[in-house]
Amino acid sequence: MSSTPLPSPKDKERFVRAMFDDISVRYDLVNRIMTFGVDQSWRKKAISRTQLRSGETLVDVASGTGDFLVIAQKISDRLIGIDLSLGMLRYNRSQAPLVQGSALCLPLKDQSVDVITCGFALRNFKEIEPVFKEFHRVLKIGGRLAIIEVSKPPNPLVGSVHEVYFNKIVPAIGALFSKASAYRYLPASVSYLPSPKDLVDMLRSAGFSGVTRQELTLGVAQMLLARKDKCIEAK
């Protein structure tokens, strides 16, 4: 297990923003090497499962260099990318309007979005439950949510191999092509993630219906899907 120190909740947002600003130049290159490009197939599957239609509004939260948006713009031209890191947004490859902002306070009106995507960002948020509530707030009735995140493989053998790769090889790749410290943070940050059951429960508590979780590629990643069927009354 990585012994890399993790930022405190108070410092997390500042730490994450600075880290992604630092690695933005070579983020795509390192990501493709690290995942062998399979992350693109996960994103395509997620977009497909949202059943995004032409003319619908999709918001990609923690958009980074725009992988989700590049796929989605083949279907709809009403897209927005939001990311905390201005450095990452500078290298966003999509044609969508881009906004620097926090997932904890999305600069969007209530019930204004048809689809939200979010890739590999949950463990970087200061808090997860308030983010899920923000997602629910801005989605229209019938709106859909798709989240891709890393996961721990359930098979012990696969898990052992993955742990070595994630904790040893990934930081080495990062050190070779980018910032070593950022890619030591990556495996360490998995400790921020709630269990699969807790993630599903959090989505339901935020008001989502039809919540499902699917393991991807032997469980090294996971896809969470949900929809908004009704508004939550203010208490």
C-alpha cells in the first residue's frame, strides 16, 4: 500500500487544483500509456448508456482534457465542460464551452441539464455526497448521470497484479513522462473512495433512482449510472 501522504480535507481542493495544473501538459500522453487506451472504451460505453440524444445538454464535470466531451460532441452540440484546474482546461480538446469551477457549487441553474458525465474524479473531490446533490439539483427530471472511477478488482489474483501495477508501475510512468509526485498520489487517493455499496447508497440518498454499478475490465474500474425521476423537496 502506498505511504504517500494525502492532503487534509481543508487543503484538498487547493492541492488537487495545483497538481492537475502541473501535469496538464502531458496528461493525455501519460493517461493513454497508463491505461493502454482502454479508458476511452469505458467512456464510450458510459455515453452510450446515458442514451444522449441530439440537442440534449450534457455537462462534463471534472472535464480535464475533454475525453468525454470529444465523444459526446459527435451526438450533441449542447455541451459544457467544468473543471477546477485551469491548466487542464487549457488542454481541453473539445469544441465545448469551458468553465473553471468546483463540483461542489456548479454554475448552473436548477433542472437545466439532461446528462452529466464525470470521469475519475470522485476521489479528488473535497466531499462526495454534496457533489451528488449538486448533480441532482442541476439535472432535469429524466436526466441521467454516468460516473467512471477506479476500483479494486474483486478477484484476489487480479487484485494483486493490479496493486503492483497501480502502486509501482504507474508512479514510474508518471516520473518518466510527467510529475512523479502526482502519480504517487493517484494510487494513494483510492483510499478516499467509499465502498461500492456506499457509493450506490450515497447516490440514492441524493435523490437518484435506477442506480446501478458495473465493473469494467476485471474490476479495475467501475461505472455508476443513475437517473433523476423527481425533485427533492427542500426541508
